[in-house]
Amino acid sequence: MASTEPTPDPRADALQALDTARRRREKAEREEEAAVVRAREAGASWARIGAVYGLTKQGAQQRFKRPAEPAPTTPSAGDRDDS
């Protein structure tokens, strides 16, 4: 008698495992970013945060510091389109 169970698809299984790993990594990155924010709010220096990762102060800042909002720009007189 033949089995009615579907044949395992190793490709689908591997892709599912890859997707699961991606979602876990993204969650871990969000948790890590939140922990850095909490540490900074609690007074931890960038040097201390860097030490946790084996980085310098500058390395920690480059890895975790959010980019500053760009300053608003206003067109100069030469940039205006008065046509």
C-alpha cells in the first residue's frame, strides 16, 4: 500500500530554516539596539559599550549611533527658479 504523506522537499526545508534564521537575527538586532539605547540612557559611555564588543569608542559609535537628522536646507538666491 502506498503512503499518502508528501515527499519531503529539502529545498523548501532549507529555505524555511533560512527564513527562520533571518527573522531571529532581525529580532536580535532590534533587541541589541534597544539595549544600547538603554545603556546610553543609563549613562554608559561609548567606550564602555565598545568594550563589550571588543571595539573602540569610535567603533561602537560607528556601529550603533543613529545618523543625525539632516539639517533643513533653504535654496540660496542663485538656486531659485524664478521663471
